[in-house]
Amino acid sequence: MLFNNTIKYGLTAVLFLMSLNIFPQNQATSIEYVADPSYSADPAYIDSLVKKAIDLKLYDDPYWKKLLHYKVGLHGGRSLIDDKKFFLAENGKRSLKDELVATIRAFFTPIEKDKTHAGIRFIARFSWLSEKLSIDKNRLPFDFEGRFNKYYESINVGKAIVVFPAGYMGSPASMFGHTLFIFENKQNKRIISPAINYAANTTEDFGPIFAVKGLFGFYYGYFSVMPYSDKINEYNNSEMRDMWEYTLNLSDDEVKRAFKHVVEMDKVGSRYFFLDENCSYNLLFLIDVARPELDLTSGYFFSAEPIDTIRGLIKADLVKKRDYRPSLFSQIMGRSESVSSADSDLVIKFAKGNISIEEFNSSISQNKKAELYDFTTDYLKFLLIKDKIKIEDYQKRLLQILNERSRVNNENAVEFSVKEPFPPESSHRSRKLSFSGGTYDKFKYYQLAFRPSCHSLIDSDKGLSKGSEIEFMPFSARYYPENKKFKFEKLSVVRVISLSESNRYNVANCYLLDTGGRQNILPDHTQSFGAFLNGGTGYSTSFFDLFQIYGMAETDLRFSGQYNYNSLICFGGRLGLIFDVLDVWKSVVSADFMRGVFTEKTNVMRFTAEERIKITSFFQITGCYTQEYIFKRRTHDISARAEILF
Amino acid sequence: MKKILSLVAVFGLVFASAEAFAGNAGCGLGSVLLKGKKGKVMELLATCLNGTSGNQTFAITSGTSGYEEGAVIGMTDVEVFVAKNMDSLATDIARGNGEYVDTLASMYKVQDVDGFKTKLKNNFDKIYTNTGVTSKEVVANINDVVNG
């Protein structure tokens, strides 16, 4: 995309959106304040409300805490929100009571020009307090609730839906997921319904810095809204991610409360923490506020992964219905199943401009027309997004195809729908703890390994992208009982493997990246812990949905004081095979052939085979064998692991 | 200085793209599909962090008097809808069914939805008249077909 904007660029965003007619001024149904200009509050009445609120200990009420996003953590009780705008009391972030008093008083302040009145700004707080304290609306500067209701009715909100875009090929990091909150239009106009999104706001374009800053709260997250179709275009089309829509069984009143809270969260920033205070976690507050007895925002330790928040919704019995919205790529692959090889050749040739529309038409049979035109339409979009065809060619061919399609009536057309894959909540849990025993170079060892998140090739890919691996901070440590030695084996900062399959429709790149510290083998055949960087790129394909093979050009850099110039620099290649039988038995095999150059000249060969048997969704047994040849010596490492996914 | 420069650059881009992308003419086929794309590096690392390119942030409500402005209201605007969904809508119109053309029907508040869809399908070439057709022209052509 062309640009990003922090909040300081908010103005530019608004200007831009106005130019797109997002805010059609003539359409805005301006509802003026119906306020008495001579309004003055009755101090005695306000004091009586404050007293009543304190007597009732409303500041200690769980619902008040929810409205303020108040949590008790390591630093004591405080609101997770970091924006002064959200608080009416000076120390509102920490004091529930001060904020309560300030809120009640703010409702009775006169209207000021160019300032949003608290009765508009904090409508969820007002509704709750009004109910608890029986606030007399005739004593307010204007009717807050009535004012909100007029607006709310104009939006015509029906059901609430939480959307989960699944991971996409070529980006293992996307497996982590994301969630959106949709206020569905009552007439079931789902795609133009408002989609609420919580995201970090940044102009940072450099990935690694973005990642680090995102992890440690350097960015501010904000709620924003856009038509759901924008998000469908972004995820389903541009990124080719399947989307899952979970309709919640919230009542009309509950949905309305969630919407009121969205209004309160407008333009309010909170420090964004990728692992816990992230996109998905923040949306949970909307649901917690919607239904008072819920407490979805508690019970997350260390991380709140988007899919875990979906599991939380299911567990709380909040999900009424699940809909699958296949990505553009899933549609293409789905359609391709019923298309003959000869026909798909024609589709590819036409889409890439090798045959004309006339040639295409004369080669396909009448009863296949609708199906093949639809397939071609999707494929043209795919090629455009992948930069395989120019936009001028796309426009020309798309119109040719659609013109033909519009002349085919639908009587013969078979209604097409993509077969639903396993839903994302059926995937394994992302934390993995494994215990293993084995021998390395004839020495016995015990190993403990832990991965905070998220998925590796050997794990079951049910509900996840196939051929993708991403692990954050996996580490392993060994104990050698014979010589009573404890060793850190390996710690990766991040480990990514993406094995997108190439097929006749799409040639995709594969890559791997792994960096951190590990035991490096030294020229004298001892080991020392040092930094490493392993990267590669290549291609992959699969056979019969059973075997996947890949090949990569690879480089492996190791660092240690014992190496010449402190480094071992290897170049070479890797061949790999993945074999998956009914999700129960999986085999991941690879062989590397490399040559150390410049500093240490040595041949390096490594063969690794991992075999995994899935016992339950959270328990698996894995056998692993590695043979390594380096500095003219061969070592064998064989082990068995018991792995728990939680 | 660097900040000012980048601010100027962002302004420049905004206006350039607003001009080229939307302008007064609306946008053409294909442009929306390319709009949602991210840079390579962002694709590798950032997707998990952000889940969004961070460029769509706009407010839920605006103005000091509260709720009257905002995207929520713009969502019922046919021109915006067509501009944002050019390719999906064209596909649905040619097919004579689908979520996008159904939504359009509801925006036009038509009673006979099937008749509406058939009419648009039969007049596809009158709506999407040429490869450079813009969303504004599409809306005008749809109005002509519907009222004609």
C-alpha cells in the first residue's frame, strides 16, 4: 500500500477518505443537540447521586471495571488504557472511585462549543450509571440516551459477528491470525456492515523493527471502523486468506451495549502489545461489556492469541453459527477440481493472453461455459494480484469474459461452493513442551524444549496453512548424565519456513529463515554455543496430496571464536520431503549439502528425519534422527520425544 | 526535518493517490484488488503483529457533537459501494447472482430482486461499457438501466 499513517497523520487519512466520499457530507444526518441554553446543574442533586454511587460501591462493581478496562496486574490495579482522553479524573487510570465521581459530575456540565460532551462520549458508562442511580434525564443538559438511539437506529444494527482471517500461503506469520468485530446490518447486508478493527498504528515499514516495537508496546493501538467489504477485499482477495465468521448469540440489547462501548473507545489509544494486549484481546472487551456476566478478558497469561480468543467465545457458548468465506485462491483451487486438464489449459492460456476470446470460446463446450468463465474470472483476479499480468490486460480480458458470462443463462450453471476445510479452532494449541531422551555421538542425554508459539512442520496442520512453520523463541536444553553436563542446545529468535506449493496455476517461492544461538560444532569436533543464521529459498510441489517435496538454495552462517575469522560460512542446498498420512503419521525429512568457504573450508552434510505420531490433539510422540558430517567427522543424534501442546 | 519531509511525502502521496485513484471519476476495474497489497517484508513479519496494514484507521465518530459523521453512514452510499467493490460487483452482475449484486439490490430498495439482477445481467455491456470504465460511470449506467 502507498502509505501508512500514525495518529498524527489522522488528518491526512480523513482528507483522503473524504476524497473517496467516505464521509458524504450531504448524507450525514446531522442531529443537533436539543439543549436548553440556560441549562444549569443542580449541585445538590449531583452530590446526592455521587453519594448514592459511593454508598452502593459502584466503583467496585465488576461492570465498572470492565468499562474502564481495569485489570489487576504486577503493578497493581490500573486500566489497560493509556490515553488521557479516556479518563475524566486526573488519576482515572488507577482510581476507579475518582473516575466514577468525575464521570457522574461530567454528565451535568453545560455544553461547550467544540468539545464533545461526556454524555455523548461515554454513553455506555451513562447507560449503566443511569440504571443503577435512576438518573432523572430531565436534569441533564440534554437527553443522552435519546440522542444515541436516534443515531443507532439509523445504522440498523442486527447481529454481532466475530471474524477470523486464517493464515495464508507464503506468510507463516499470518497463522497467528487476527480478529474483527462486525455489527451486521439488519437487512443481512453483511458486506457493507461496519467492521471494527483494533490495530497498532505505525508508519514503520521495516519489518524487524516493527516486530520488536510491536512486541514491547512501542506503538499505540486504536479501534477503527470500515465497511466489511474493505476487509474482505484485503484478506480474501489481496492476501488470499480464508475467512471464518462466527455469529454471536448476543441479544439486541447486548449488541447495542457493545456498540456504545465502541463509541467510548473511539480515538482512544492504548499501548499495543503483540502477545497479549493485541487486536483480538481488545475486541473481547466489547463482548464483556455487551453481556455483564461474561469475563472473557481474564484468564490469559503471557499471550492471547487470536485463535484462543475464538476458542474462548466457543467455550462461553457465545457462537451461534459459523460461516466460511473462502479466499480467492481457495475458490480457484476448489473450482479447478471439477475442470478437465484440457479446459484448465485453455483457461490459463486465455488469462495469460496466449489465446484470444474467440479461440477460447470455440474450444469449450456449451454446457461448460458458465463454469469456465467463472473460473477464468477468479484466475484473472489472482494473476493481477500476483503481478503476473498488467492491469490493462486484466481489464480487457475481464470484460471479455464477463460479457460472455452475462450472455450465458444460469439454468445449466451448477451452484459452486468451496468445500469447507477444517475450521481454525480445530488446530492444535500453539505452545509446545517436549521431553526427550536420546544419544548424541554415543553420549546419552535428556532434553527439555519449549516453544511459546506457534506451529512447526512436524505438528498437525489441521486447521492451519499447509507447509508453513513459524516458531517464536523456541529453545531446548540438554543434560548429559555421563559427564554431568548441562548445555543449552538451541534458542531461535524466530524460525520461519514457508513451503508454498507451486502448481499449474501458480509458481510460488519457498523460503526458510532461522536465527539465534545454538551449539556449533568446532574444527576440533567439540561444541560451543554461538550465534547462527540459516536462510534459504526455492520451490516446492506436491503429489497426490500426500507427498510434498521441496528444494532450496541455502546458506548457513555460524559464529565462534574457535573458527578462522570467527565464522563458518556455508553455501549449498537442501532437499526435503514431507509425508502426511491421515493427520496421524507425519514424516519430515531433509538433507543439506553445503560447502564451507572463505574462512573454514569444509564439506557439510546433514540428514534429518522426524517421524510424528499424533495420539490426541494435545499429545504426540516424535522420533528424530540427525546425521551430520562436518570437519571430516560424522555424528549421529537419535532421540524420542513426548510432546504436549497446550 | 526528516519528520517534516515524511509528512510532506505522505501528504503528497495522499493527494496524488486520491487524484489518481478516486479523483472525481471514481476508480477503475482492478485498482481495488491492488490496493490491499502490502510490501514483501510486511508480508513476512508484520501480518501477525498488526493484522492490518495500519492505513485504514479512521474514526468511529467524529465532530464534537458526536455521531453524525463517519464511515458508518457512508456505507449506505451506492457510489462508495461500487467504487470499493468494482470487480466483485462486475462479476456478480455478469453471473446474475451473488452477495454483491444482492447488496446493491437492497441499496436500491427494489422489491423484485430477481428481476433487478436479471435486468442488470442482460445489460452488462451497457453498464461496463469499456475497459477504462470508472465507478462513477458504472453507477450512472446502472441508474440508466434500472430506470430505463
